[in-house]
Amino acid sequence: MSSLKRDKQFQDAFLSKDQELTESGAVEAQVSCVQLNHATVAVDATIANAADHRGFFAVVDNSASGTAAHTLTLTRGTFDGTNNKATLNAPAESLLVFFDALGNGTIVVNTGSVALAAV
């Protein structure tokens, strides 16, 4: 493998693609950080396939205030082998997950008290 190709792969592994949602909707493929941001209305986000977000992935309640129960639901894949729904209901709550190539997640950090459920 050429050093140029190896350097490109290394850069791709560490460059993030962010998406902010201020209303309910789908998270785009390849996004590695989604920010849920609305103080009074719950944002319900959906990921079609966690495998499309392979590597480190973060979801953050980026609201300035409020306790709206924002959710992120994985249609395919799990955050921890069982749960596919995360609920964030306070500013600065976040979840950092590592997704493998099949969409199987391992929780690295749960900041605040992000609730997990299987739906």
C-alpha cells in the first residue's frame, strides 16, 4: 500500500462529519456526531443502519436549556448489543459509541444519564 493511500485512510478515520437536528429527522450516513438541539420540542432522530456510522460515533443534547426528551433510534444495529434507543433529556448529555462494521455498538462513555432501551 502506498504511503499516500495509507495517509488518506488515516485521515478519513479521524475526520468527523457532524449533523445538527433541530427537528425530528434522519441522520445522514457517515455522520460521526449528531447534535440534537431544541429547548422545548423533542427531537426524534433515526439512523437507518448503524453500520453506516462505523467507528466512533457521538450523540449530544446540544440544547441551551430545557428537558425535552430527545431520542436517537437505530433501525438496524444496537448501542450495546441489546438497546437501540437512546433518550437524552438534559443539556450536555451525550453518548459516545464505537460501531463495528456490522453496526454492533460498544458504549465508550455515557455522560449524564442517557437512558437506553430496546424498541
